[in-house]
Amino acid sequence: MSRFVFFLFLLFDFRATGQDHDSVFIRKIADEVLLNSQAYRNLEVLCKTVGARLAGSPGMYKAEQWGVNTLKAMGADKVYLQPCSVPRWVRGGKDEAGITYQGRTGKQVKNTLDVLALGNSLGNGKNGVRAPVILINNFNELEQEKDKVKGKIVFYNYPFDPRYVQQGTAYGESGVYRRSGPSRAAKYGALAVFTRSLSSSSDNNPHTGSTSYDTTLPKIPCAALGLKDADMLARLLKEGKRVEGYLKTMAHFLPDTVGHNVIGELAGSEFPEEYITVGAHLDSWDVAEGAHDDGAGCVQSIEVLRALKAIGYRPKRTIRVVLFANEENGLRGANKYAEDAQSKNEKHLFALESDNGGFQPRAFELGMTPVQMNKVRHWLPLFLPYGVYEFIEGGGGADVSPLGKVMKTAIGELRPDSQRYFDLHHARNDVLENVQRRELELGALNMAALVYLVDKYGL
Amino acid sequence: MSRFVFFLFLLFDFRATGQDHDSVFIRKIADEVLLNSQAYRNLEVLCKTVGARLAGSPGMYKAEQWGVNTLKAMGADKVYLQPCSVPRWVRGGKDEAGITYQGRTGKQVKNTLDVLALGNSLGNGKNGVRAPVILINNFNELEQEKDKVKGKIVFYNYPFDPRYVQQGTAYGESGVYRRSGPSRAAKYGALAVFTRSLSSSSDNNPHTGSTSYDTTLPKIPCAALGLKDADMLARLLKEGKRVEGYLKTMAHFLPDTVGHNVIGELAGSEFPEEYITVGAHLDSWDVAEGAHDDGAGCVQSIEVLRALKAIGYRPKRTIRVVLFANEENGLRGANKYAEDAQSKNEKHLFALESDNGGFQPRAFELGMTPVQMNKVRHWLPLFLPYGVYEFIEGGGGADVSPLGKVMKTAIGELRPDSQRYFDLHHARNDVLENVQRRELELGALNMAALVYLVDKYGL
């Protein structure tokens, strides 16, 4: 058996399943998106007229209105809001941090640090906390040094491992220090925590993101440090310098409020009660425009609907574009969507998400049965001309995973190139200017192609 | 026959050919590059201490010195210069252009245009040229309108076709207007030419690049327009407005001078007289740092040598890193390299180039015999973990093609993502800040892997 035989097999396959017709149709989708996409323009409006839009903030409500207006303008048959309770975490003012240490000349040196309090963390009032800083490179070291932690500021300096080609793997590995690091330090009496930002960028932007307290332990303040500041602080501590740290954050929670999933539908012609969801989260961190995270996913999802409608495609199933509320610090929109689907006993065929930035698409990650996976893999040749060359087994994205769990729905997410995402993820530089229009569009057209195939052939 | 059988086949294949060992070795190359790469740092020095380096300019000599120093510092056994005559085109001052037309209120409106004279074009002295502008959308239209061209400034507005997923295809299609448009317009009596920049970006940066005059026709001045200016001018002309154009460029040639290919070698242990070339061009346009075009390729080629040496690899063949002179407006370095190889009857096994920007790698384009191509395709599974998923048959890059022609050497070039390249190609924004460190490194490590395999197994 030769490689050549395999290619013949593919070719035969292609004709036998009508993929030739599908390749023509997907080319039509591609032309529509590449010639007439509104994705970048919609993102511009979201970023520049709404901007930051954390759950519960005034920006959230403006963003919901943007979502309703945009879905209507892009041709949804029906647009509605699905209310859900959302947390309301506020930064409460500018985060401040600094260090003091003895310089080479013997004089005390004071440096300010560029920090962002972690999402869902609690501040410590106007006086902040002052304490010696202890360098902790990883949790093993924390356990070894646990007797030295009391009364100190713990500085977690766990870096992104550069050897991972997929930056998401590094994020997964180091993310635990942001999420559970503060409480693990509090357990041994730490007064506050600095975490190295979850990034491998070369600038000094701190990257926020949510943390989670163990409610049985003191809820100590914690903030992410920019990478240059983290390197500098680590160097001082490795040199054996006594470094006095300072952290003041005013972060706190206001009472929960009501947010909404914004939903737009393109009604199914044969099975209107069967749903294909395509979505992204509408909220963003408070410090940026959320252009890649996840404005890009929102406008791509809307573009799927617009493009399919613009070329006159009448879906068999109802295609639902869902702009989820509160992914960043609660996932309450996604949970609400799954609960509602369950309570109404809706039939959900597939749910696709885009929440890895609007970069050049390379793959889809899919969470489905092996039989479904085989069926989808069969479609791969249709995607190769548009940059997607792999279907990966995996979990799907955060916002579609509750549906996957509760309803056993097949789920998936777009996997674009990962190199640039963590340069701006949860940081101030996640702005429109860092989105490349055509990469955004190529993501949207691949998503539209997958939605089309699932709608046409089922799963 | 099922897909599963195919995967088994791949697996079998893998072991039978020792690819398992190779995958371990390539992981070693990858770790070395991702952990210790000097590519970005070297590029920083080139961009920020040398900057622009067009053939014959003072920057060219500084760049050559940078090349020599860097190759030595990165571990080349032997570094030398290969002299070649190079042209010396100079811009001669700031290019100026503008338009005048009757505005809505009846008043004359004057707009300046952001332009760059095309490389190798000739200016028209201090007074410039003033003439009515005629919109020509393509060469067919030029032929139809040829009687109206005399005494005018021809404005070629042929756009990048957005439907091409690979931006290089659009560049290939529209590039002819830059290269031969001026002479074709001169044939019908045009006094000057504006060309739409070869880009699909959304800013207004003009993109220069070389043009070529038909020596039997008047050598009229010509300049590229930024895309926003081009759109504005096209709109005015489509509305039927009479638009008076102005173009002043002082571009001219100084006498040819001597430039150099900068060559660094890692000596072969078994077949030292057999060469594998890995290279890129050292020159850049005069208006930018040439960070992607082609500083990226230079530092990637040097990184191949550095990384292989750093992990203790002793190549069988001699690996030659060549930083070619004068690709942009002459290709004289590449021609000289091929001529020398021929006159010395050198044995060249393979020549690899990187000249498509330091973006995320996706493929190699290879120009070789079908038998060689089959052999290389066999190695594809080794590249998948690092982002390269395709070997494409094609021509190889500009600087290795003379070797391919003259010596029938197998040639190839790295094919990274093409979406961002033409946003900055030949424009002022081709600067270090638009290079993402890890994308640059991933390109280098894939190149090193290919060089290793060719060295080990031959072609």
C-alpha cells in the first residue's frame, strides 16, 4: 500500500460523498466572507464604542445592546436576551505595587511594579500591605519553604515553558498558580501574592485573569506582574537581596446583578427545533477592549450567520449565535444556556465556539463520540484550502462545555495559531489594532463551513 | 481500506525508516531553538543598529559587517565575503505627490498623497510633473483607453484579490503592474505612473518595490500610493472628476559598486565538498528596517547553524549560510553565488531560503525532482508537531533559484502564514516591533530540521 493509493482513496471518497459539491459551496462561503465580511467592522464598533465590558459593568449593558443591534443588522431572524445572574467584581481604582531594597551603593532603591489585581480577588484597603517578598518558583518549593512564608508576600515566578509549541499548553500548566496560588500561600500565612503574568511576551504588560479563593482560608490580595518586573524581582531575590514589597488593591464585589446571553437565530427549514450553536463570550476584562478575547469570537460567530444568509443558504436546523455573558469570571452565561436547554428539553446537535483569538485558523478541537469524530475527520480535505488542516480530539471551549456536559452535545472550538494570543490575553494591549482583518475572516469562514457541513449531514 | 489502516501504515513507516530517532533529534533542535535562540536578538541588532540597507548604500556595508560578526559569534567555522557588483539606486530625497480637483463647493481642493517612488525608477527633476490623472484598472483597460493616455499620469488601481487565501497569489497577480506598468503606460505617451500599493492592508503606507523599464521607451517616473489614497483617488476619478496630479521624485542611479554575499560555513565531516546552502537576502528597501524582508530570513538561517552546532551536531556535508546581496533590485548576489558554484564545479545538494517573513511556519515549497520530492514528503510527520504540515511543489525562492537553474540543485523555501506579510512588505512599517519572537524561532527550527534531514539522508 502506497501513499499514492491513499490519495486515490481520498479522491474516491470525495466523489462518493458529494464533497465535490460541498467544496464548491464552501468556496462560495469563502468568497462571501473574504469579499463582504462585516466581522472586522463590527469588531471595530465593539472595541471603540463599547470597549471593556466585564460582567455587571456599564460596558456589559452597552455590549449587550451592541450584540442585539449587530445581530439584527446582520440578518438574524430573531434576536433575544436570555437573562442570568452575573457577579460584579470591580477593581475599585488603580492597583499599586512596588518594592524597596538596598542598592549597590548602599542606598535604599524604590521601584514601582506594573501590576493588575487578579479577577475575583479582594483588595486590602487604602493602606495596602507591606511585607518582605519571598520567591517561590513552584508549588513543590512552596511546600519546602512553607515555614518561611508567614507574614510575607509570596511571589510565584512559574514561567511559560517555551518548549511547548502550542502556547495553550504552557498556559494550562502555569495557570494553576494564578487560579489557586493565592489560597495555597494564604494557607501558610502569606499576606499577599504576586504572580508572574501568564505570558511569554517581551513587554511589561501585566495579564490579569480570574483567581479562586479557598473559602476556608484568608482571602489575601493578589496581583499579576508584568514579565520584565517579574524578571527583575526574581533576579534581586535570587541574589539574596532582602526585598520589601508593597501591594494595594481596592478590588471587591458589588452585589450580583442581571446580565444576558445575547442570542440571534437563523430558523431551520426542516428541523427548526434542532439547534446548532455557534458562539463566543461577550464579556471582557476591565482593562482592555477584549479585541481578541473574545470580541473576535463574537464577530466571527455573527459572521457565520451573516455569510450563510447572504449567500441564500437556508439551514435545515436552527443556527443560534450566542454571545455568552460572564465567561471570564464566572461562566454563568454558559451555565444558564445549558440549564435552559435542559429544562426545555431542547435538541442540540452541535455547539461551536471561538475563544482563542482572531488569528490564522489551523485546526478545530472537537469533543464528540468516536463515530462523530470519524465523520467529521472525513471532511478535512474541504478545509485544507482555507488553512485548517487538523481536527483534534479535545474538550471544546469553556462556553460550550456546559452544554456538552449537561446535554451530551457534540462540541468544538476553533484553534488558531497560538503564538501571539498570550502576548495580549487579559492585558491592556488586547486592542483592535492587534487584530489582522484577514486572519479574523479566515477563522469565520472555516467556522461557517463546519456549521454548514454539520447542518447538512448531521452528526 | 480505512483511515485507521493508513495511520497504522504511517506508524510502521515511521519505525522502518528510523524516523523515531529523527523525531527525538528534531525535538532536541526545537528545544535548543525555543530555549536559547539568538535569532530575535540578532534581528534586533540588525534592525536597530543598521536599519535600512539597500544595495550600494552605507547601510549595506554596515549590514555586511553585522553579518560577518554575527556568523562568527554564532559559531561558523569560516566566514568570508563573496564580492559582486551591485547597482546603486538612490531615492535622492523625499518623494512628493498630490492631486488638485474641484470640491463640492466649487473650490479647488488640494490633497497630498503618500507615495514612494518605485525601486529602480528614475525621477524627473525638481519641477516634477503635473498632468491630469487617468484611472486604469487593468492592462485590458489600458489597451482600450490607449488614445487617452498621452500627456497624462496613469493611475493603475489593480487591487489584491481578497479571495485568494494565500496572499502571495494576489501579489503574483498584481505585481505585474508595478514591474511593467510604467513602460506600458509610457508606450502610449503617459508622463508618469501612480500604482496602487501591492497590499491589502488597511493603513495608508505606500509599498515600494522594484520596477523595470523597457529601454526602448521613455523612462517615466512612477510611485506607489498608499491604499487609502488610492481608494480616494479612484473614487474621485470614478465620479468623473477632473483630477490634476503631481509627482516629484529625485530617484536615480549612481555608478555600480561592490557588494558582498556574506557566507558562513559549518564544515562537513564526511563530504566537506558537498554543500547545503541555507540563506536569505541581507539587503532591504531604503525606507524600512527590513525586519521581515528579509532580516528574519537572515537571522533564521544563522540560527540553523547556531542551533545545530550548539547541540553538537556534526554535519556530513558543509552547511553554508549565505546572506545574499541585492535581492531587492537586482538579484546580483544570488546570480554571483550560482556562477561561482558553477565555475568551481561545486557539488550543491540543496539550497533553502527564507524570504516570506518571520511568521508562523506552515509549509516548505520545494523545487526538486519527483523522486526527491517523494523522499522529502516522507518526512512530513516529523514536522507536524512544529507547525509545518505541507510540502508544496514549486519554484523555491528568488535567491536560491539561480543555483537551481545553473546547477540543477534542489531548492526550497519556507512558507509561513501569508496574511500579515503584505501589510508591511517594502513599507515603512517593516520594523522589529512587528516580528513575533516565537514565530521567528519556529521558522528557524523547522528550517534546521529540514537541513538536518537532507544532510543525514541526502536527496
